[in-house]
Amino acid sequence: MTRHGARVLLVECVCADEATWRARLEQRNALQPPAACHKPASWAELTSLINSYEGCWAWNQALPDLPQLRVDTAAVDIQAAVAMVVHFVAQQCSATGQ
């Protein structure tokens, strides 16, 4: 709970299957030029960007008492992902009486 009474929940969306992630990147770039959407233009550009972050892109799992949900978008479709998030938020709100 923040000093203003807000409840912080973490929903992390990842694509754990690298082949699926790469295919999505390539499909997105075929539909919209990367310059138009400020996204990496290639898999090489994306991996270079991630490497430049030197690990600081990864969520710090050591933070205490922060309810977290990790959604693997390679394992579930969008409807299932949304249902998971809604259920998670509802569960957390009912647990705290909010």
C-alpha cells in the first residue's frame, strides 16, 4: 500500500518462447514500419537493445510483499491473458477489502 492508500500490483507480460517472440516482431514490422511505431526493426536490434540494458530490464523479484502475476503470452491467447489479469486483480482487491 502506498502512502496515498493505493494498492500496487505487478502484472508482467512476457513471451517465453523465443521463436514466437521473434515471429511476432517480424509480423509487426511487416504490418507497420518500425520507424512509425518506435519499435526495434529486427531481432538483432531487439537483442542488442536488451543487452545494452545489462540486466536492468528484468523485474527485481526480491521486492517484498508485492503481489505479482506473470503472464506468458506464448502460452495463452489474449482472452485467457485478460481473464488471468482480471481474476488476479479481483483476488487481490477482495483479499484487502478494496
